[in-house]
Amino acid sequence: EVLVVCRGGGSAEDLWSFNEEVVCRAIFASKIPVVSAVGHEIDVTLSDLVADVRALTPSEAAERIVPKKTDLERSLNLMQSRLVGSLRGRFHQARAALIALADRPVLHRPLDRLNAQRQTLDELLARMQRSLKESTYRRRRDVEGMANTLNALSPLKILARGYSVSTDESGKVIHDVAQVESGDPITTRIQNGTIVSVVRDVFPKS
């Protein structure tokens, strides 16, 4: 499962074989993980740099490959505690979310929201009808006011108060006595009809 390349302390010449190219290439080409533990802590070889893991001493290599049972149990217990804590936290979160969802009024009284929206719609409809009614009333009052103004300025209204309008033979309104002479026909418009007459005499205003 694992390959350990190791040697106890020694001189630089004793450890030089672990700097050989053939050794380094073999370590690099290994199909299984390689732990290099050559010499003491201060010794560094190319094998240490090529290997998957470097141990400071052969003893440390053995400890890293086969950890203590107590360390494994401690690690497993820690992971178990974290896993249980995580699951418990997620459980409490899910439970709190479910309780919050169950307390929402829409689940207890699903028609309340619909009734509220219906009431709002009725209020908007009533407000729109009142606004339309008021707008129609104002417009009708404005039209009646304009009609009364036009009626007051109408020539027919003036004729109704006893006035009349006379025109000459060509239909031109007579507003000066110089426009007609004795014997000229004229047409006079009054409230309820027309009078055709002949000028008998003309008396300019002195």
C-alpha cells in the first residue's frame, strides 16, 4: 500500500545514493505512494523532494504510515461529533422553517388573502364609480354653463326682448338710414316671424 525509502543518519557520502538519478526516477515512477525518510532532520536529499511525503526520520515515517490507535479514535470521534452536530443543526433549522411555515396565516385561513384582495377590488371599483360620477357631473355643469352663455348671446334671444333686424333687398343688414331710400323694399325679422315692407320715408337723425 505504501513504499518507504529510508536510511539512518550518516555522512554525505553515505546518503549520496539517494541523490542518484535512477533512484529519483524510480521513486517518481512508483505506482504507490512513497515516503522518503533519509538521514536525520537536517539531511535533505533529492529523494525527499521527489517522494509524495517527506518524513524527518525513519521513526516519523513509521508514525505517519501507521498512526496511533488513540489518535485514530480521537480523529474519528471528532469527525463523528462534527457530523452529529451538523446534522442536528440542519434538523433544528428545518424544524424551525417548518414551524414558521405552519404558522403562516395563509395555511390556517387560506381565504383571508382572497377576501382581502376582493375587498380592495370593491373599494377601487367604488372609488372609480364615484370619480366617474363626479367627473360627469362637472362636465355636464360646464356644458350647461356654456349653453347658457351662448343662449344669452344668441340673436334670437335679443329678438325675444323686443328688438328686430332689418335687411335691404340684397339681404344686407340696415344699420344706417343712408342705405335705403323712399320706395325701397325691406325685410324685418322679429321674434316670431318676418315682416316685408316698403320704405315710405327716411328721417336722418338731426
